[in-house]
Amino acid sequence: MCRVCGGPVRQFFDFGRQPLSDAFVDPARVDEEYFYRLAVGICESCGMTQLLDEVDRDRMFHEAYPYHSSGSVHMRRHFEQTAGRLSREHLRGPDPFVVEIGCNDGVMLRALAKEGIRHLGVEPSGGVAELARQQGVRVRTEFFEEATAAEIVAADGPADLVYSANTICHIPYLDSVFRGLDTLLAPDGAFVFEDPYLGDILERTSFDQIYDEHFYFFTVGSVRAAAARFGFEVVDVERLPVHGGELRYTLKRAGRGTPGPAVAALLAEEDRRGIGTRGVFDSFAAGVERIRTDLTGLLRELRADGKRIVGYGATAKSATVTNFCGIGPELIDWVCDVTPAKHGKLMPGSHIPVRPTEALTDPYPDYALLFAWNHAEEIMAKERLFRESGGRWIVYVPEVRVL
């Protein structure tokens, strides 16, 4: 049953038994690992694409949550630019107030804080929330829902802007979120959020965007339908070249804004492409199976030839790839990552060791499987000596290739 409208949900792919994507494993506690079924479908009534099984939020977002929004130079620049643009377009008056849902380590809000703009981050993961505080960002360490919004309004007054990045798609209970927005936003306030775009996932067969934390996969059509149920409408959309393809949505209360031409244009494109139709999802499913066959075949062939292969980027996405494809230490020696909290741990489910990125040079392997493909340009520039030493990158989106 659809979590938004209660309609029937048609499954279009089952990735099988999967671990929590960001639960890196202590080698001494392998037996305690949690697994669930990762299957995805589309509501036949409202068109919302969603997971069929929900993982308890406290298992995913907690004190030790390892992802840092500021971990990439490219993403730091993105959020700094976003802060400036949001300020110019949405913050007017003598004392504007901004709330960010899922502020993580505060990379966006600290840019506003430096400008003296009144703000508040809502972040349930205690570790990254504390990092934000250390940067001068005000943070409430809790999940955002209707009750949270009421408490914020009582303490700080209504918000001129509520912003969120890579978080709204994590929240199954959109009804409580929208009721909270209605409570929190000033009459002419705006809700701006950015999340992975289903249209790009289908086009690129980037199936690794599907994992436990990503409960919803949005389109303009499905967001418009969900928003309308709670008295909001989509007034603008914008494509973003981050995280493998995202959309930024701007919502206001119905009647408080006029939908811009970009909304109609993307709705027409989604209709033209048949996003949401059975044929499009059947094609996606066939593409996923093809990538699994090609990737595992290539890795086995290289191993048989005596080649050393490592992974680059212990991302949440990589959990779906390694576990669905059956890739373990027998095919990849280890995976390197910049996040210290992951070092010395094992990859979820596959139990491939995680090492610092400096390990790549000790000595250089023959091949590196690029799990963090959405940061390919930044990573390849940083690791140019790997290529100059004869190393070769393996990518699998939108198809398996050796660069």
C-alpha cells in the first residue's frame, strides 16, 4: 500500500536481502549485522515510486551516522552557492528565519550563519549534528515531523524558508512532514528541497541509488500529486548536476505562487518519456540485470588473469552493488574511502575491508572499481597518478566500462 495515498503499489524490482547501507561492520561483530528486503515499486494511483519495506529510522540515522555532506570539495561548493542563492531569492525583511531539515554537518547553514541570518538545523544523527554546532550552527538533534515544527514555531516563530537536501526522500511519513511545513512556514514562505531524480535513475540505470535510506524516488508529477494532498503546489523545478542527477523543487501553499515554465516543461518531458509506465520499468530492470552480469563477469576475468582490483568510495550506493552482484573480498581486495570513521571496518554485507584513500598508492592496484561515480571528475583529478602509473578505472553507470 502506498505510503502517500494508500493506493496499490506495483513492484518492479527486488534486490533481495540487503544490509543497512551505512552500517559499516566492526570485524568482531559480524554476527550482529541487520538485513532486510530491498524491493521497489510504483503506486498505480499517485505515481509515487517507493520501497516496499521500511527500515526503522533509528537503525539508519543515529549518533554514529558516517556520512558527511562536506566530505566532497564539489559538494561543499554546491552548498555554499546554494546558501547564497536561497538568501537572494527567498529571504527578505529585517529578520528572516531559515530551517533546514537534515542539516548534517551544517555545510549549508554555516554559510548563512556567517551572514548573521537566523537559522535552525534539524538533524537526528548526533555525531554530525555536533560537527555543525562546532561550526556555529544552531541544531536540534531530532527527527523532523509535525510535533517538531510546532515546537520550533513556539520558540522561534514562523520560517520564511524551509530547505532540505537529500533528506525528504528518506522520510516515509510525508504526511507528518507536510503538516509540519504547514505549521512552520510563514504565509508566503517557501519549501525548497533537492533529491535524486527518478528520471535520471531510469535513464542511466543507476540502480545503486536504491538503498535503505532512499525510501522515495521523486518525479515532478509524483511530488505535485503528494503536495496537492496537503495544500501545497510545485512552483519551480531545476535540474542539478550533483549525486548523479537531482531535482530541486520549490513548493508554496496553493495560491501563494504561480508555477513557472520549468514545471510544465518537465511534466511534459516525463509524460513523453513514459516515466511510470510498465515498459519503462521493465527496460530498467533488464538494464540492471545486464550490468550485474557484465560487472561480475569482468571482475572474475580480471581476477583469473591475476590482476589486483580495489574499490574507491565506501558509499551507501556501493552496498546495493556489492550485495546484489555478489561482490566480496574474493573479487575486490579492499575499498578506500576518505571518511575516518569507516577505516578498519568492513563493507556492509559484503565484508570487504575499508582502508584510507592513501592506501591506493601502496602499491597502486591494476584496477579500481569506482563506487563513488557521482564524484568521478573530482576523484580522477585527485588520483591522476594512479592512471599515470598504468591503473585503470572501472565504472558501471550507465554501463560497465574500463576507462
